Amino acid sequence: MIVTKVNKNSKRNAVIASQPSTDTESTTSGIRVPQDDISVCAFHMYEKRGSEHGYDIQDWLKAEHQITQR
């Protein structure tokens, strides 16, 4: 998710900066899981597959599922 800061003092409300959200946890079925843990697990799946590109979403979802089942 992208969070956009708006300059409220400007007549045009110009966008002054865009930056990623600081939310560092993912919620799956009400369970809070640090995204760093999911990222590491998904990267291991990527490496195990021989570093083949194109499966990032599947790896992420599978890693998220595996971590929440622990």
C-alpha cells in the first residue's frame, strides 16, 4: 500500500511525497505475521526452485500459509 502525503497549506493540495506504508505485518485469518518472516520463507522457496522467476506471488502466499500454520 502506498501512503501519500498532501501539503494542506497549499491551495492545490499538491502531493509532496509518496512512500510505502510502515505496516510491517501481514494479517491472515486474524493472525499477525511479520512480513520479514514471510519474505525469508518465500525466498528460500525461490532458491529451492533453482531461482526461477515468475512465482513470487505463489511463493509469498505459500510461505504466509506455512508460517500461520505453525
